Amino acid sequence: MLIRLLIANFALIDELEFEPQGRLNVITGETGAGKSLLVDALGAITGKRISKEAIRSGTAKASVDATFSDASDVLSDEDYDNYGFERQEDDTLIISREIFSEGRNLARINGRSVTLSVLKEIGSRFLDIHGQNDQQTIFDATKHIDLLDRFCGDEMLSQQAIYRRILNSYKDVIVQIRSLGTDPELRKRRSEILEYQIEEIRRAGFEVGDEESLEVKFKQLTLVERQAEVFEKISTLLSIEEPQSLYNQIGTLRSHISILNKTDPDFSNLIDQVDQLQVNLSQIENDLFSQRQDSISDNETLEDVRQRLDLLNRLKDKYGDSVESLNMHLHQAESELEQLRTSDYRLKLLHKERLEIEHELMSIADAIHDMRERSGELLSNLISRELTDLGMQNAIFAVRLSKRPKDKFFSIKGYDEVMFMFSANIGEKPLPLQKIASGGEASRIMLAIKTILADADSTQTLIFDEVDTGISGKTATIVAEKMRALSACKQVLCVTHMAQIAAAADFNFFISKNVRDQRTVTSLCVLDDEKKTAEIARLLSGQSDDEKSIDLSRQMIERSTKTSTIE
């Protein structure tokens, strides 16, 4: 979940630190204070386009830094490997975005520069933003099928795994048919490519276990190489040819002591000690020379190991991520080459195999379609009920399934296209959701969807802006209750002007606009219980010190707390 947000030089924000907690976090403030700036800043973390006009006047850049906890709940080991992020010891993920006045953007994840497309992919896994100015998940028709499949549950996951396995076989057959069905010149070129690949892998001659043994040997020989470098330095110290070598220094020392000995025989024992030192030093040099010869021999072997590892890495870049993958590619290439050499006969067999797999694929795709059809009807009914509770009594939510065009029939998710349909009023035919739902309606629809799909959705943090547009009274209370219930399993951030939602919050924040050093700045503060009561009173009556409003505020907070306890 989001545990820290730092914003600098963003519109009216000079510097702002926001530390939301778990469960329901509500942000309130007077109109124009900049509540939605917080949502816009979070949008920057999910790859939303931010223009240079968002940079605070008089500054060179705007920046947003978001820290998330429990990153491993969202990102797999494969994600870290694929994207090259450094895993933090405390399992946090830090997403940063900088917007420069010259129009340049810079995005980082755990300190590593990433493209905006990667930022959008990763950011959207941690944050789901729903507001008037956001390209929401429910407005993206390509995501509707994923939402429906999550609702279908484990049985859908099992069927899709079978379907993908069969689809991969189907694609392999299609590729082979196309390669065999091409003209002779293309088949010849394909054969030459395969022959080159086969020769390259065979010539390298890697076997299973070679990579591990090479890496072990490389580490050992690297250590030997480092020892050789030290031996070289010691050799310099011992070399007679070096004026400052130990031999020459000891020789100089002996000459000086000999002069002293001529005047005082008592120094003769020191001469003996210096002579013994020379003997010891000579023995050390002999021992080191023997070790150094071994090191030189190993260093030559190290270059061989390095070249073998480099060759293996080049082959892995081309053909797979392990020696097993190289050998598998070799066998596949040999098999395909043999097939090309017997193409006519093979082509007939492949067409027969294609029909058999296509029949099997269609059978699984039909089963997936039936599951989606049943679950789509149930999901439509459940969400329509939720929308009724949320003050949209006449709303109709429907899941429409249609088949893909023949030329794109079998996709990785089956042959279905899924689209969410919506009608807000009686007598109106449901139309694609993105064409007719307003910002407030969309937020409530997403609240309904998230309520139904809460357990199936891996996104940790949900952000709602304008979820209360066009509602009041009992409906606002129900919206507040549903958001509080949703926050039991998700971190929820909500920008609102409704007292009912503010009263339901576990944590309340207040955004204000002030003048500092003749500049307008937006700031954020956490509200304690007393200030929360006063803020809800302000939302009710416009006055934070009105006694009746304060009493009602306390009642609303108490009622919300009791409701939460019952749940």
C-alpha cells in the first residue's frame, strides 16, 4: 500500500508530504484548496501525461515520489528480473517522476530509470485511480475481460491455463505450416538460418551443468588473478633492480651499520641480524616465485573461462536462458530442418494436426465462453444492485459478450470480446460505459465493481475522487459505508466534500490554501479527533464552530464507528 507521498513544486504545492495509513483515508478541504492536486500527483506515478504547466511558477521542475510497502505482494521475482528493479530489504517500492520546464520527463523505480510505458504498467498495479480526469480502468474496454475473468474465479484460471497450452501448440503448428507453405526460396533461406543455428550451438558444445561449473571456476580463478596482482606488487618490492626495493634498502642499512661497526665492534651482532634478514627475504622470494608461476598459469586459464562464459551468454541471448534451453532449441532446429527437407509430406500431416487442435481449442474456448456468460449475468445483477444502493436506482449495468472477427478469432483469452454497458435512466438502451458515464457515475460504478471483486483484485490502493458527485443524504451514507467496508481489505483514499464519508474515515486529512511570502501554497495536515469533528461540522453547515453541527458531527462519527464494529 501507499505509505508515503512527497510532492514538490507541483502547481500550488511548494512541498507536501502525505503519509496515508491502512483502511479508509479521507481528504477534505475548501473548494479551490487543491484537493484534486493530490490525485493528479498520484496520476503522475501511474504514467499519466503531465504537462510542463503543472510545474510551479519560478521553479525548474516538479517532482513526485511515492513509496509503497509489501511490494512482493504485487511484483513477482520474474517482474524484478524482467524490469531490472533492485529489490529493497524492507520490501518497499519507490516510484519517482520528475517533470522539467523544458518538457522532459524522467521516471524511476527503485532508482532505476524506466520508460513511461513501464511506469504506467507498474504504477497501475499499485494504484487504481478513479476521478473525473483519469483514464479509469472501467473506461478501458480492453480491461473488461480481465475484470470479468477475476469474478469467474479459480475455475476460469484452470480453464485458461489449459486453453493457453493448447493455443501455444496451435500457434506452433501454424508457424510450421506457414514455413512449409512458403515458396522454395523462403524455405531455402529458412533452412540456411537453421543450419547456421545448429552449427553455432553444436560448435559451442555446452552440456547441462557447464554453466554452473564455469561460474564456480570463474570465481576461483578471479581470486587467483587478484592474488597474482598482489604477487606482482610484492615482486616489485623485492626486485634488486628497483632502487627502493627491500633488498636495496636492507643493503643500504647494512652499509650504514658496517660504518658504525668500524668505530664500535658491538654493532657486529646487528650486521649478523641484517644478513639473516637478507636470507629470510630470499627464502620468501623463492616461495612467492613458485606461487606466482601457478598464478600466471591460472590467469591464462581464466581468460579461457571468461571467453566460454561470454560465448554462453551470447547464445543464451539468442536461443534461451539456460543450457537446457540451448539444447532444446538445437533439437527444435534440427527437427524443423528435417521437416523442411520433407516439406510436402509434413505439410499434409500439419494440416491434419491443425484441425484436430483447432477442434480441441474450440471446445475449451466454448467452455470459457459459457463461464463468462453465466458469470457476466451474475456480475451484471450484483453490480446493478450495488448501484441502486449507491443512489443510481434506475441504472442498468450489463456485461456484453461478442465473438472476435474470424481473422483474430483465437486470442490468448479465447474468442470473446467483453464490454461493460451502462444506462443511467429508464428507457435508455445500455451503451458502452466509456461513452456515457460521467466522472461521478464512473467512480460509483467502480466502487460497486471493487466491492464485488475486492478479493480477486491484487491492487492494494484505491483512490476515489468525486465519488460523491450528485448524491446526498441516505445515499451518501451508504457510499460511506461501502467505502469503509471496502477498506477492510484495501487501502482507500477518497477526496470528498461529503460529511458522511469524512465521518466514516479511519484517518482524516485537511488540505488548505494559504499565502506565504506573497505566494499561494497548498498544504496538508492530519486531523486529530477534535479537528475531525470540527471539519465534519464545517462540511455540514459551512461553520466549524456551530454547536448544532458539532453535535451532529459527533453523532455521525459515533454511528460510523458502531457500524464498523458491527461489521
